[in-house]
Amino acid sequence: MNRPNRVRDRFISDLYKWLTPELLYHCFTGENDPEELERIGKLDHALQASLLEKAEHLWPERLQKIADARRKEKRESKEAVQQFVLKTSK
């Protein structure tokens, strides 16, 4: 007979309380508008699930865009430092 694992059950219960649909949507999309996040929290469960599935599906694309933006920013910063060094060494 399997004994219930109270620690695991409590952890999972607390995790589901913390991972609200609003938080998941914010994480997947980067949405910061409190009114929009509140609206998502009030949606019917079926609509929330559909919206979160779509956001999760687009997540890899969003991660790629973030990575591209970081690479671009790093490249531009490096070029700016090189220009500064060239100007100060003249």
C-alpha cells in the first residue's frame, strides 16, 4: 500500500497556487499591463488554457527574439567601446 507523501502533495499544491494563469501568461509573453493580466485571471478556465497553450507554443520564438536582441546589444556595445578607444588613442 502506498502511503501519501504529504510533503510532495503540499509542494505541488503550493506550486499550483503560486503559478497562476496571470503569472504564466506574463512569463510566456512578457506582458506587463496589470489590467490585461487581471483580465486573463478572470477568464473562463477553458479560455485561459487555450490562451496559455498558444503563448507556450510561441515561447521558443520569443526566446529567440530575446537572444537576438541581447546579441545585437552586445555587438553594439562592443563597437561603441572600440570607437571610444580609437577616439581616445588619437
